[in-house]
Amino acid sequence: MTPWPSESRLPVVVAPMFLVSGPEMVLAACRSGVVGAFPTPNARPIAQLGQWMQQITEGLARARDEPHPHPLGPWCANLVTHSSNTRLAQDLELVARFKPPLVVTALGSPAPALAVVQRYGGRVLADVVNLTLARKAVAAGADGLACICGGAGGHTGSLNPFAFVSAVREFFDGLLVVGGAISDGWGVAGALAAGADAVYMGTRFIAVQESLAAPAYKQMLVDAQVDDLIVSDAITGTPASWLKPSLRAHGLDPDRLPSAPERRYDSHDSGTRQWRDVWAAGQGVGSIRAIQPLSEVVDQIEHEYRQACGRFLQRQPRNPS
């Protein structure tokens, strides 16, 4: 089994979130000892993507010369490999130049990224929502899988994380990251106990000070509970988990949403307004109680994770005498 990056303080990826994750958030995550990630479509035009990657690599270089209580976490670029992403080739050119240690591909095969990333020693994880896609990604040569399960925010899956991880481990022993309603250190420990190497945590970090989310979005997350969510394909053409108050604020009745539009993933299309104006969240939303620095959230997750690990030790079965 390929080990999770040893430099990580916790086996946590601050998940790449459309119009939420930027260079400040990535750097804050890495400085906190976890993986910082962002979707390349967040940087538009392509020149801005180069600027962001340079900002991240230079920021980490400076951070390595500073004292830290824990090792820096690696950074990760998230690529949309769906055929409608018209600038994928340009994204890959910048990936080859700045060499993120981890690359996660989404909404398509990981194949376009494999040769580029593996050539410089990076690892490619494929974002998958079912076993069919997982098997295809493994067959294509992916180094790892990001299994998106039921309860995830944004474009979501439907499988139970325990069932998904167990099924994938039947045929794959590479890196396995699992996401979906994991919002605290107890969930991190549970995912690792079930067979994952690390977890995706997105919703829990939307409301941090370093995110690109609008202040009203962050406050809505603080105020929201799991009952304030609805999963629908009416906004983007793909099932996603949305905040009902956000839908209502834009004249959409959660109980009477329109039929699904054609799927479109191009970072330059008009669909980006859907994510800017209508806000997503996952089922871990109830864990968000304040807008705070990312480092404080990671501190809390580590505290909970250590408590969970201690509980495991206390509950180990005793050897028969």
C-alpha cells in the first residue's frame, strides 16, 4: 500500500472547492500541516492560475525557512478533465512547471494528467463517486482515489463511505481518500479505521477566514443545520448538495426546482454564476459554529482525532488469559 504523505500533520485534505479555495487558503492549510488544495478553474484567466501557483510555491519555500511546530503539508491542484474544459492543456502545462505533489482529477478520466504528473514524481488521485468509475480510474493508472460519498457538499456521491471504502479495498491498495460529511477529528479516525488513508474535508473549511466565500455564505453556514440541505441536479445538471436558504434567496423553491440543465463544466461558461449565487454545503455543516482562522479549525480537528485514537486504544479487545 502506498503511504500517505509522511509530512502531513493529519491525514486531512482541505478539499478543493469551486469559487472557495484560493492560494491564501492553500497556504494556510499547508502551514497547518494538512494538504491544501484548490480547483484550477478558480483562477481565471489562465495567467492568474500561473500567478496562484507561483504564490503557493514561493509561499511554501519561505515557510520552510520558518520555525513550525509540525511539518508543512503538501499542496494539491484539482483538474477538471471533462471534455468541456477547454483549457485543460494549458492547466497541465502549469502543473508540469510548478509540480504540485498531488493532483486530483475530477469529472473525467485521470488519464490526461498521468504522464505529466508522474513524470516529475507527483501522484494523481481520481475523484470518483461509484465503483464503476473507481475501477476505470485504477485501470487508467491512477495512484489513488478520492471517493466522494453520500453527504458530501457540492457535486456529491450517494454511497455510504464504509461500504464504498470496503468495496474499493477489494481491488485497490493505493492511496484512498474518502469524503462526505466528515467534519471533525472523530470522523477522520473513523474513516482511517474503515480502511481509508486520509479524508476530504470541504464544508468544514468554507467558513474559515482565508476562504474566498462571501461573508454572507460563511454566516449562512454558521447558522445552518443538516436539515437546511437538499440534493438536486437542477442547478448544474449533476447531483449536488445545496443550502435551501440560498436557493430561496434567489427565487428558487427547494420543493419545486426546475428540470436538470445540460451538464457543463467549462470554467468560462455562464454556469459559474450558479455556484457564485447559489451556495453548496455538505452534511457536516452543523459542525461550523464560527468564522475563524483555518489553523484553529485544524487544531480542533487534531484534538478530536487524538481523543478518538485514545478511545480506540481503550476499547481494544483483551487477549484471552
